[in-house]
Amino acid sequence: MLSIAHKIAAELSVRTAQVEAAVGLLDEGSTVPFIARYRKEVTGGLDDTQLRNLEERLRYLREMEERRATILASINEQGKMTPELAKQIDEADTKTRLEDLYLPYRPKRRTKAMIAREAGLEPLADRLLSTPTCSPENEAAGFVSADKNVADVKAALEGARAILVERMGEDATLVGRLRDFSQSQGRVVSGLVEGKAEEGAKFSDYFDFSEPLTKMPSHRALALFRGRAAGVLDLKLAVGDEPPAGSPHPAEGLIAAAFGIQDRGRPADRWLAECCRWAWKTKISLHIELDLMNVLREKAEDEAIHVFGRNLKDLLLAPPAGQRSTLGLDPGIRTGVKVAVVDATGKLLETTTVYPHEPRKDWQGSLATLAALVKRHDVDLIAIGNGTASRETDKLAADLIALLPDHRITKVMVSEAGASVYSASEVAALEFPKLDVSLRGAVSIARRLQDPLAELVKIDPKSIGVGQYQHDVSPAKLSRALDAVVEDCVNGVGVDLNTASVPLLARVSGLSETVAKNVIAFRDEKGAFRSRRQLLDVPRLGPKAFEQAAGFLRIRDGENPLDGSSVHPEAYPVVERILKKTGRPLAKLIGDVGFLQSLDPADFTDEKFGIPTVSDILKELEKPGRDPRPEFKTAQFKDGVEELKDLQLGMVLEGVVTNVTAFGAFVDVGVHQDGLVHISQLSHTFVKDPHSVVKAGDIVKVKVMEVDLKRKRVALTMKLDERPAPARPAAPTGDRRDDRRGPPPSRAPQGQQRPPQQNNPPPRKPAPVEDNAFAAAFAAAKAKGKR
């Protein structure tokens, strides 16, 4: 059997030695960001994506090895282990295969087959299977026994059938073959649970639905599972075409072939065929349906988590506005607009509430209050939350800017997803114990404009609102994946040791929340850190934590300029060697791009630090502590377009991508409701993955193709030469805001190339016929005003 390292190496197309080295580092407690950045020589240059995949597969394969050991021990204890079985278990390469092999030996309740064996009916089953020329009734007559509770011939034959059915259902090779057949020929079929039509209106497209298992996209699978969990939909797996009455199912033929059963008109042939039918209908098909539905769910969950992770990464790595005094506005109507001013470092300076909208309509008073704040704190930026009354508040900000032309203020619409979660969190309470909960959101909105990453790490990633069915997936798997995304983003950007919060520091490689709190306490007591080495004086921050964390922590204007870079302290001797060989002081070397690029990394290597590390160091010296995030830009929403009713067909607008799913991208154009650019409308060429074209936070130009005021849906296109479609009749209503379904598989939206189709049995009804540009995905767009 191949070792775990060999298996992972083959899957990742890397050398086994690279995997073994990475596994060793992970087992020693090293984190993926640390290994990817500072142990390239050890792993042969495995990047963070490869390491994350390696880490996930390592977890799976180790769990499988534990299960393998448990199964071997169990069968050995039963005294039923054979060399052939041991070999099969040893060679099993999936958990499913292991469980198939273990099925006959798994402890279970007394079955009909067990009772039949105890009654001595196994020889009857063996006789009929091996000699079909025998008459079942004549052979069974000899096994009738009142003492053994075999009352008559019928009972004897039923017992023999139970034995063969169990034998067929526990044949690992046969079950595997039938599973493959069912997967290739299976269709997921859903129907309405009686009496649930009104309650489950949002699932109406699935009341009579069928789609090939192999073609079902993740978002549709999760919608179906949600409908079943809600008690609205009945799901089942239909395998192959339904045979004519009296004809065997194709799966029954596979069972018969595996046991050498043929219909040649012999006395026992019909009885044996009935055993095959019974095995498929009552045992194997149910087992396989459960397996394949679980596989479908797991794959759908993995895709949903992948989509969420990509969107989260894009949002966390959004361009920061930087250290500029910022006015945060958390819009509201009757409750007023909450206001917070933070300085360039994010420190809260002042809060208030203004009431420019209904019912007070104190527009001028609000402008006067905000103008005073701008002058008092020399505000550079205005961050406006994009919830309820955001466009009305945006207009207020525009009037404020016009009122103060000399201040050159920039206003920016900011996603407030998760702001209310932060406001009521323990983190916010510790930061602002005396500040009203309603005002904490305004602080968060201001800060997330300055530095999205530093502020968003304070919020549970699941609450940030860029997922696809995140509430329908495994919480543990989702949390693990999102935590990895946050960890990679934080360490990829780096953290200012003297300004970072506990939540941000806790995401740094090697630092726990407890150690992060100790770092803050040390900083508060001793003052700003002047050197990375001071970290070793922090309680419970030992050499291992220092090794993992130091390279990702930055000290601006410290004692050593290298402490403000991503050069790890362990590699400072390499920089000293470069200074010695070039005869230049560090101050003159830093930033001299031409000279640094002229140096040969091979001239400065040693036994520990090879060309990859030296190359990274030289690149870092070009611009120490560079921020890898893109340049800060803002979208300009069109004046006068503030609500859905303001949209006109053919209108070209600028907007911000808020979410990217498997079926398209949602774009905020400033009307309180994100519009959908369906995957077919992202480009004139075929798009397999929307994320290859756009990502969350991108500023894009779109054209309005369709507006449905009743259902609050907007169809957009990035193909600006497209013409809007003629108006269509309104579809049935129903609250679908939380149902992110994609386009129907049965037809491609206009302008979208279709990949080749496989030959599959026709569904009894095509997938949801949502044949306009909305493609039914609008059900997923969150109504503005909810967080």
C-alpha cells in the first residue's frame, strides 16, 4: 500500500519528499503561512494553496487510516479475517470502499438472514443458487420444521431468499459496481410533500423536478436539500429508465451476473431472479441512494465553501483607504443616521446621531452638525453604510462635500454586512464598553474603509454575507475553511505590531487569542514595541511562537528597519552578508530597485538559506513592508438613481461586485438591491467560472437589462452592446430572497455557450424554467436594509 505521503504527492503532482517535509513541519506545529513563506527550501517551494490542499488531504487520509485500523481489529476479534480480505482492506483507497468491505462484519441487530441461518436454511439457499435445475418448492419441503419455526415451504423459501439478499447486498465488489452505475445513470427527483404547497412556495420550481445526478450544480443541490429539511420536498434517486412492466431493472441484471444467475427457463431461475429484484429494491438501492445523496451533499458543500472562501478572501483583501481621518455614517430613517469620527489610526474621536430623514427631516441641522465634525477633526473620507436609507444618506454626504469644497472630502459607499453582528459582540463591548450599541456600527463602517482586513477579522466570517448557502453546510468544515482564508489573508498582508487589535493579532501565525491579549497588555504597559525581539519578553510567547509569528509582524520606525519588513529575524544574517559583500549600508540599499535586481541570489546563500529565500529577501528590500493589496478606488453611483423604480432599461451604471457565485455575480449599483450579472452576461466568450472574470470588490460597468419591481430583481450585463429584452409577464410571487438557485440545466441563457452534454435519460420535467435573464438566482440577493 502506498504511504500517505506518496498518495498526496501523486494527487498534487509534486515529489514525495516535498510532502514528507511539509507533513513534518505541520506535525511540529508550523502553520501554512509560515511554511509557505519561510520554509521554501525545506518543501521545495510548495505554495499556500498546495499546502492547504495537502493539509486537508492529510486530515482525510489519517482519519481513513484510523478507520482502517478499527475495522481490521473488529474483524480479527470476530475471528473472520482472511488473507484475501486483509489485502482488500489494506488496498482500499476511500472511506466508502472500506465501509463496503466492512459491511458483512459490522455488528448489527438480528436480521431475517441471521434468523434464517439459525433455522438451518443456508444450505437451501446455496443449493438453489448452485443448481437452478432444482425445484424451489421441492427442495424447500425438506427444510420445513416446526421446531425451527419454519412453518411451511413458503417460510423456508422466504428465509433462503433473505440469506441470498443479504449476501448480495454485502458483496463489496458488486455494491461498488452498482454504485458507479447508479451515479452515472441516476437522476435526482423531487416532489411536493402533500399539503405543503403554500408553505413552501419559494421551492415551487422543485415541486415536480428531475435532473441527472452528474449534472446537478452545487447551489441547486443545496436548494433541494434545504427544501427537504423544511419538510416541503420529497427527494429520491431514480436510477436509469423505468423498465416496462414485468421486465427486470438493469441493476438487477448486474446483480444476477455477479452471482451467475441466468433466466434459462429452469425451475429455480424465476425464484433467483426474484431474489435479485428483492435485493435491489429493498436493500442495495436504498443503501446506494443514501451514499450518493451524501456524496452529492458533500460535493455541494465543498463547492459552496469554496465559493464563500474566494469571496471572503477578495473582501478581506479589498484596497484600504489608508490612514486618513474618516467620518462613518450608519444610515437609518426613523432611528436617525449614526455618526462616528475616527482618526487616521482608527481611534474613535466623537459620535453623534443626526435625523435628516423621516420623520424629523432635519436636513439643514444634520448638515451643520456634520460640517462641524469635519472641520473639528479635519475629515478626509466619508464612509456610508449601504443599508436602508444609504442613497438618501449618500445625497446628504454630497451636499456636505459641496458645502465644504476646501476640504476635498471623498465619500465612499461601504458594505455594512456584519456590522450589527460586530456591534453586539464581545469584541465591540471590550473596545467600547460605554458606547451605545447602535453607534458601534458607525465606528466599524468608518474603520473598514480605512482597513477592511483589520476590521473584518473582528467578525465571524460566516456573518460577513458573501457566501452561497453557507447556512446549509457543515459548520465545522465551513469554520475550518474560512479560518484558513482569514489566516492566509492576515499573514499575507502583515500586521502592524503597535496598532493591531487582539482579533487581528490572534490571526497571526503562531499566536493564540491568549497570547494576543498578552501582547496588547505588554504594549499598554511598556509602550510601543521598538524591536521584534521584545516579543520574547511577552508572557507565554516562547521561541516557537516567535519563530512562527515574527516575520508577519511589522514595526514601523523601529530600531531595525528590517523589523518593518517581511524579512524574518532568523534571516537577518543574510542581509548582513549582502551589506558586507556590496559595501553598502542598509539605508542606501533599501529601495534601490535597480541595484538589488542586479544582484545574484546565489552569491548570498548558505546551508540554511537557499536561492528562494535570498530572492524573497532581495525583492522585499526593494520596498520593505509593501502592502500586496490593490490601489484604493471608489465606484461612482449615478446621481438620481437611488431606488429600483429609478432604473431604466439600457441604462449603463457603475457598480461594485458584492458577491460571486457559481452562476454569476451580484453587483451593487446603489438602489438597495443587488442586481445579477448572470454567468452568460459576464463576457462575450464562454465563462466556466465567474470568478475568473470578476471578484468581490471589483468596480464594474453594467447595463440594465431587466427590472422586476414586484419581486425586486434586477438583471444586468457586462456586455455593454447587449440590448434589453422585451418586457415579460410577471412570474408567480414568493419570497425567494434566501434561495440562491442557478440557471436551469435544460437550456442555456441567451448568448451563453453550452458545454457538451452527456446522454442521459430525459427528466420527467426540466429544471426550473426561469428563461429570462434573472435565471432564478435573484432569489439569493439579500434585501438591502438587512444585515
